[in-house]
Amino acid sequence: QDGNLDLILIDFGLSQFSQKPEDKAVDLYVLERAIKSAHIGMELLLNKALQAYKEGGKDAENVLLRLEEVRLRGRKRDMLG
């Protein structure tokens, strides 16, 4: 088509709603892992999703800082099995 992509997310929050930055960061981490596992060329999609979150998310800066911590925990868990 015209080359523009529309990203529509569905949040399967398992009947839980949370405003905690930690919970939001974990959700972003799960999304990130899902996108990265879908295809190697999906990095652009991930970057656009995170940029959109940064621009429109409430408390986005704090959540993205937490995301870095969650990533580190995830890497450590992957290393240790």
C-alpha cells in the first residue's frame, strides 16, 4: 500500500489493571520479546512502538527506566536458565 504501518495493540491483561510502573514495564518487556521473536526485521516496529509509548504514555519516562531494569533481570534469567 502506501508504506505506512498502523500498529494496533491488544492488551490481554488477564483481568488485571495496574498503574504501577513495574507492571507496565513488564508488559512492555513481554511485547518486546514477542516482537523480536516474530521476525528479525521487526526491530523498526519495536522502536516505533516504544517511541509512541514515550510520546503518549502516562509516566512513560519512569516506565521506560523500569523497562531497562526488567530487561537486565530477563537477561540474567536467560543466562542462568
